[in-house]
Amino acid sequence: MVKLQVAIDLLTTEDAIALATKVAPYIDIIELGTPLIKSEGLAVITAMKKAFPDKLVFADFKTADAGELEADMAFGAGADLITILGATGDATIIGAVKSAKKHGKGVVVDTIGVLDRVKRAQEVIALGVEFVELHAGLDEQAQPGYSIQVLIDEASRAGVPVSIAGGVKLSNIAAVKASGVKVAVAGAAIYGAADPAAAAKELREALDA
Ligand SMILES: O=C(CO)[C@H](O)[C@H](O)COP(=O)(O)O
């Protein structure tokens, strides 16, 4: 079964918990976006895990250095998963994996900004990470000509556990699923919808079809 991850790119704990409450029945992983964590600090992780102990809480740290220290901070606050940048050196990823093993949690490598995402995904899986996020960030998505098809094609040939993030929505979720991903990440398609619960339900149903 493909897991559905909601990326919460809102700026307050109150708004994040309100959104998670609406969509919880349909999602597996609650992602606390980088701007949300920068705005609210580690407390938002603790509050979300307390509110949703049965969901995986994903702290989108996008760590570039001090991997073990930052992973200790995220896991200590209640996160189940943390992102480390694929663009950084292996030592940072190895440090975070060490922390994850200590806490019984997991590391996700975010390939934002990496030129050859598939090659890097294959390299970092060997370091013990849970899965790799094939990711076109919000700024890359805003570039003229951006298409999620690039990520879908990459996922199809990755040969290692991956997620796709960067414009996942109802019109492409079937193709995302068919690419063999472990996790589909949807942010704006859920938090930006007039009815986030209905949007999450439709995505869930499409993944389960
Ligand atoms: O991590 C992120 C940005 O850095 C986003 O949460 C992720 O890209 C999901 O985006 P979208 O709103 O397009 O689904």
C-alpha cells in the first residue's frame, strides 16, 4: 500500500493541528514543513505527536550539517522521521542514521537541489536511510516548464524506496502510484483545498484503487 503524507506548510501549531485533525483519517504521515518548524520550533513536533500518537510525524528539517545532533533534537521532541539533505556529505547522513538507530526512528533523504536525484538516492539508501524523497521544491515548481513527470520517471527507474514530492495532486496521483513509490507527498493539494478532508480522501481513494 502506498502511504499518503500530508505536507503541512502552514505557519502556526494551531493551524497545523486543525488541518491534521481534518485529514487524519486519510493519511499515514504528518509532515511538519520546514517553515512551520522554523516558526514554531521543536514544540510543534511534540504537540503534533501528542495529538496524533498513531501517525508517523515527519520533521522536515532539511538538515545540511550536524546530522546526529539535529536528528537527536527531532527524535527527542517526538518525530518519527527527519529529513537530511541529499546534497550534503555522507557524514551528515551517517550521523543522522546513527541517531535514528539509537531512538528506533528513521531518516529520509531529501534530494532537493540534487542534479542526479536517482544516483544520489541509490547512494544514500546504502547508508541506512528509510527512503529517499525525489523532490522538486516550491521554487523549482515555480520555474517555467516544471512538470512532475520528471519525478515520476525518476521514481520508475530508481530501484530503491522513494517518495515523490512536488506538485502531487489528484490529476497525477495515479501516475505517481504507478511509478512504484513507497510514499506520495501532497502539500498544497490538501492544505490549499477548499475542503482539505475531501481532498485527502480523494487522494487516499486514488492510491487505494
Ligand atoms: O517540502 C516542501 C517544500 O520544500 C513541500 O512541502 C513539498 O514540496 C510538497 O509540496 P506541494 O505543496 O507541491 O505538494
